Amino acid sequence: MIAIVNYGVGNLASVKNALDRLDVEVEIISSPDDLSKFQRVILPGVGSFRLAMQTLHSLGWAQALRAYAATGRPLLGICLGMQLLFDSGEEHGQTDGLGLIKGKVVRLTPAAPNKVPHVGWNNLVTQRDHPLFQGLKPNVDFYFVHSFHCVPANADDILGICDFGGEFVAAVASRNIAGMQFHPEKSQPSGGKILQNFVNWEPQC
């Protein structure tokens, strides 16, 4: 069973609806104490890195998510949720993240004529084979809405990149932790395939 973390920041209904279409058992949870009951967890998110981390700490989610990740069970961050997996973010001042993937989150600075925020469909180029991308066609498009991007410390953690007036990291995975900067729940069949792959993913930790 999959849990979707409800910490007041994110489009929970669209993620749940996408999983419902896959006939997957899923529950939106609002208590960190419930995490241990689930075999897979999705951390969504839209908005400010600093505010999101403050909320995760104040509600007890930060400690619970770190403890959950330490069990080796799969955890997927989507959009801001992916960014929160990293060590730090610079939005509204330097803020510590969950520290589950080494690296930082910085502002997008695309070359003209591209403007921030990056909104819309973009082509993803995979960097290595991974179970989350199994069965996907090469160079497919996914839907993005973001103004910041992740810079992993370890290049081996990068699963996919995009170009938006310069390359940025669009997908990462490290052990049992994965993140997608795009919205798979809004990315039609290709996004659905990634979510199905997450349902089937058995990480090697």
C-alpha cells in the first residue's frame, strides 16, 4: 500500500487520482505516526522550499521521513518533494533539507529567451538505466512547473536531465530514494508508467 504525505503543501488529489487509475491501493495520510504502516511513500509538494521544511519540522514529518527512508522502503519525491530530499535549498535563504540525497537546490537561471518559472512540457533524456524508467520510450516529454532545480553532489544519482536554456537535473535516485522534478501525475501515459514502475520497484540498498 502507498501513502501520500499530506503536510499542507501539494496537489494531493491529482497524485491519488493517478494512482487510482492504476488500480493501486493508496491513502493520503496526515499523521507521521502512520508512515510505518506503508510499504511505499510519495512526498508531493508545490511552493517554497523554506516554508515546506518549516512545516515538515513543525508537524513531525522530517524526523519520520528520515526514519522511514532508513528502513530501505521506497520513497518518491515529486516536484518540490524531490527538492526537499536534498541537503539544502537557497529559496528565501539557505535552508536545510531532509538530507536523503547529497546535493543542493538552486534557482533556475536559463539563457534567454527562456523565463522562470519553467512551465510546460519538456523532453527528458535518461542518463542511465533504472527500474523507474523501465518500459519508457527514449526522450519522452513530461510536465514541469518549477523555478528551482536540484544539483546532486554525486553524478551517479542523476537519472534524467532536461534542457531549458541550459541543462538541469529532472530525475534522481539513490538507493531507495527517488525524485522527479516533473509531475508524473500530470504527464499522461509516460507519467503513469513511472508511477506504475514505482509501485513495482524493489530497491537494492
